[in-house]
Amino acid sequence: MSQVQRELCFIYNAQSGVAHALMDYVHKIVSPQTYACSLCSVTYGNLGMHRQWASYLRGLPFKTRFLYEDTQPEHLGALKLPAAFVVDNENWVQVIEAAEMDAAKTLDALIALCDSKLGAYKDV
């Protein structure tokens, strides 16, 4: 009998690849108020992922994975992004929707949102 491998998967409202990452980097500096991915805006600074976010993720009882709009599984269909899912093997359960993610304007607010949404999954 195989054990369930639970993970937390975030999907950015951004495209994958080095060219897109460079364009996103410049966009966040030049016009941060128009940048489309609130998850990226809150969790990354000009020098990479914020330490507080990385530390928070390491403390979760999940493996974490990050995908992009163009790398998300096709079975999820068209989604408003960013979003977060708890994944048990092949079962994807959306735990944070785009509107909730967009409303979390600070890293502390995002962490509080994650804590509230993931509470039921942490002890399983």
C-alpha cells in the first residue's frame, strides 16, 4: 500500500522561463502596482525569495511546489491565478483562490491566509 504524498502547490500568475523572469523583474521595479502576480509581488523582492517566506514554507508539513500559468496541469482548466492547491497524489484541492491571494497585500497577511486555509490539512 503506497503512502499518500501530500504537497502544497502554488501556481503563479506568470509565465515560466528566463526571459519572462527578467521581464517580470523589471516590471516589478518599474511599475509594481500593475504587476499581475500578487503571489510573486509579496513573496519575492529584488534579490529573490524573502527569507521569512522561505522559512515559513520549510516549517510546513508539506512538500511545496511552484508552477506557472503555462506549466499548470491541464486538468485544472482555466483558473484565475495565483492560486494554491493541496495535492494528495493526483487529487488537487484548491485551498486559496486568486481573490484571496490578491487581498493579502503583505507577506504577514499571506502567511496568515495560508495558516487559516491549511489548518485542516496540517494534522492529517
